[in-house]
Amino acid sequence: MAFRLGIENLIQHLPKKPIAMLTNASGVTQDLVQNIDLMKLKGAQIRRIFAPEHGIYAALKNGEVVPDETYAGIPVKSIYTEKSHSINPKELEDIEAVVYDIQDGGARPYTYVSSLKHLLSAAASTGTKVIVCDRPAPLSGSVVDGPMLKPSFKSFVGIDEFPLRYGMTIGEMALYLNRDVKAALEISKMSGYKRTEFYDAYLKHFVPPSLNLPTLNSLFVFVGMVLVESSKVSVGRGTPYPFSQFGYGGAWSLDLRQEKGALFRKIMFIPSLDPLTGQRLEGFSIHIEDRKVFRSIALAIRVLKHVYSIDHGNIDLKHLSILYGSDDLRKFIEDEVSVDEIAASWIDSSRDYMEARRTYLLYD
């Protein structure tokens, strides 16, 4: 069966009544046609577009307030403002359905999945249908890794109880997020997709879902190294290679011999963004050799343990706990628990999730 994206299947039977979209520049067809343009061409009545973090063009920095604007004459409503990161249910009252079509990052702290949960909640309150156009799981849909989020640590960078690397497509994740929301949800599935394959087995063009994830390999690094952003370590923001390198004072004394699936090349660089703006840093460039083996979360913990050994004050432990989804990692680092022991703790904590996950899988 020929591969088709969810959006490519949806246009075969578009809703006839007014709709809205939650999307950005990553919502393109295999031939790089923007979904909004395609749907307009096919006669869709798009009343408004909702723009998540990074904006409609996926070009704004992390945490930067997204402005309202227009796209092709259609109002674009920001859902990432100073006051709110959610959708006002009143914005849904004059439409039949909201089409969600964004390339996700496969990582819990990546906020597009949080915006999806907020959309489901708003739609449930108004009886509005949500149609999620499925896309390949960028880190493959077969690998689950990292800690579970504990309920008391929910935030916009941890919207629900699932592991850091959740191993589902965005359509499957929508079904999981909706388990306790009960919105009217429809998944426009992909055709010809196998969950064990990687994104570039299907799509020859990678469209960055946000400014600092410019390559597919950067997503494999982000899922773990996002934890390191709780510390005074540069992950390459403000350089040509965000999430493909990292650096800090004393980094070259870090022993990376136990890390598998990647080669680490010693470098020096000067980032132009926080937390170490303008400083000349020792660091490493990350060259992934085997995506099936490489585990960025273990790498991140090794980095954090090393940073903590140099200076305890270089890590914001509260911020780390929010990103990790519990305060377990803080305790592990303080008690000098090994990386292997930390990774072993994830297996028991995610057992219920792995059982529940089976219910929502759409592909072999």
C-alpha cells in the first residue's frame, strides 16, 4: 500500500461545514504543500487558525509570546500568550470541527502535544469534533523510554501521565490523551505506515517543527537533552547546531565511553543564546550512528551528574523535576545513583502505561 499522510487522506472527504485548524509550517504534504493552502484549494471553509508555541511559521524562539496575525486572509489566533496557553471554548462555537495537523517531536516536554490536550478539553466543553491528521512518529513508534510523569508534576511541559519518550504517533497519543476528556475525536490515519520505521523511511523532506530542531537527528537528541536545559549548560541554541552539540566549563572531563549509538567529537563553541551567551565553551558534537541504539535520556543524565559534581548550584533542581516529571532524578543525582540504575527504575513505573498504550495503537 502506498504511503499517505493523515492530511492527504483527509482531503478526500473534507468536512463541508466551517472548520478551524491547529497547525504550523510543519503541516505539509509529502510534496511540501502547506495543509491550509491545500484545504482551501479543495473548498474547505476555514474560519480561523490556532497557532501554538513557535507560531504559525514555527520560527519563534521557545517561550516567546506568539502574536495574532493572518494567513492567506484567514485569522490566526495565538494560543501561546503571556496569559494563556489554551483555547477559549468561545472560539469553537461557530465551527463544526478543528483539524489538528502538526509534526510532533515524540517527547513529552515538546508543547505541541500539550496544546493537543488543551484542544481536546476545549472541544469537549462545546461538543466540537477534533480531527487529528496522523504523521509518522519521528523517533519511531516502537521505542518507549524514560520516566513516567507523576500527577503532581503536571505542567505545560508535562501535560499527562506518560513517559518522556512515548513511542506513539500523534494520532495514537490523541486517543490516549482523550481517555479522560471524552471529546468527539476522529483520527485521519496514515496509509502504508509501520510503527517500527523512522520518519525518513516515508518522508524524504524534513520540515523543522520549530526553530531549534532543524534536523531529524536533533529530535533524537532533544528528547533527553531537554532535561539539561534545567542547568547552566548550552545545548547549542544560538549556534548552527542546536541539539546536536552541548558545552559547559569542564565538559571535556566528562566520560562518554558508555554511551552507545553515537560518536562524540570534542569541540569548542560560543553560543549566542542563554544560559552561557558569548562564552567560549568546551563541549561535544553528537554524531548519531545508530538511532535504534542511541538513548538521549541516558546521555542527559550522565551530563547532569557530571555538572552536579562540578558545582551543585549549576542545576535548577525544581526546573529539572518539572521536565523529568517527578523529583526522582533530583534524589538520584544527590544520592549518586548510577545511570543504569536510574534507567532500570523506569521499567516498573511505566508498566501500567505500556499496558494501556496497547489499546490506542493504530498501526502494526
